[in-house]
Amino acid sequence: MYVMPSRRTITRKLTGEVDKLKMQRRKALKESMDGGNIIHSVMDLWSSRAMEPIAGIRFQYFDNAIKLNVVLATYRHFGEQHTGENIAAVFEETLAAYDIPMKAAGYQVTDHAKNMIKAFSLFFLETIIGVCKTVVIFARFDSYYVN
């Protein structure tokens, strides 16, 4: 006789599997960064069919065998207001969750929404203030927003 597992059992198993997958992804990202590779990201905000706000972030990088890897890093509810500060906070949390230092953060691709532009200008200004690489990073960042 089949016994339906409880919601708690399923949640526990899924959480364990997701944690294992995250650890594998972190290890692969770290190996890539240790090899001198840069991690690029793609971020977007949208609404589901049920009008729930969602934030999504992907990391893209080449591993040491020069194979392109794409990692879904964040796919979560975004209940906060879509301000630049809140978007920057989600991006910063995601980088921290994957142990990605700023020196390994490459291009950030987003849409041309003003809140996204504000988010990444705030993020880089707060993170890199006083570092001489600021101009280079802003130049790399701004190149995506040329029409």
C-alpha cells in the first residue's frame, strides 16, 4: 500500500537536494574564478500570470575548459517596491550567496528600465567607492545602455 509522503517530508527532501545543487554550483563558480574567469550576470523583474512580482538572476561564465555555463542563481518573489535600492540589495545578496567577489563580477545585462540602471549604479558606487577600477567597471556597465 502506497503512503503519500507529507508536505514536510517532501519539503525537507527538496530543500536538501536544492542545497546540494547550490553547493555544486558554488564549487564550479569558485573553480572558474580561481582560474581567472569573470562571472557575468543577467537580471530581470517581471510579473507572473497571477501578477506576482518575480526577480530572476542568471550567472554566465566560461569554465577552465572554455565551456559556457549558465546558472540560474535567483528566482524569487520580489515583494518590495521596484526601487534601485531594493534591486541592488537582491543582486548583492545573490552575489554573497554564491561567494562572488566584486573583482569577479563582469557585465550585468538588464533591460533599460530606470530602476535597473539606478540599481547597478548604486551597487557599484557603494561597493567600489575609493577603488581606482571604478571607471573601468562603470565603462563596462554603461556600455550596455547605449542606444
